[in-house]
Amino acid sequence: MAMDAPEKLDAHQANPVPTNRQLASTATLNPLDAFWHLSNFFLPAWAVAALMAAGAKLLWRRELKALAWRRLTVWGGWGGSAGLILALVLLGRDGKMLGYGLMLLGISLPQCILSFRPGR
């Protein structure tokens, strides 16, 4: 039994991973996919804002007694969302550590201002 020489593959056969251009031409985003995509983009900001608001209310019970947890969460969530959008614009993509740092800054500043501003 003689072994045949291996077949030569052209560039398309040797690398089956599609290029960005091929992916962009075939990618479609229906409304449900768009909803989940945006929800997963903003979820970290709102989840961290809720956790930070709960932690602040737990740690500073007396000082934050008059301030509602929902108010801290909403302001932190909007700030974190703005931080994520700013990171996306500046960095060109989601998921970088600097982007999450901007998200945390966007969450922390409004919550800190609401919690510890003078004359509240």
C-alpha cells in the first residue's frame, strides 16, 4: 500500500476561520438579539450600582437613613452606563479594564455625592 502525497491546500482551505469582512457581511441582528446585546452591555453597571448602594446603606446606616436605596442605585446605574458608553467611544470596544474603571468611577461619584454632600 503506497501512501499518496498530501494534498496542497490553498489559503482559504488552510485557514477556515472567517475574516472580519466575511463576518460583517453575514452578521444580522434581529430585535431580540439587539435587546440582549444591549442588556448584557449595561447589566454590569446596574448590578454593581445596586450592590454598591446596598453596601453603602449597610456600612453607613445612620448617615444614609434618609436616603433611599433606589435613588442611590438609579444615580449609580446611570453614571455607570455613561462610563461604559464613554469607554466604548474612547477605546473602541467593550471589556477592557480601563472601561470597567470608568464604569466604577461613574457609579461611585454620584453615589458619593448623594451620600456625603454637605447640607443634605
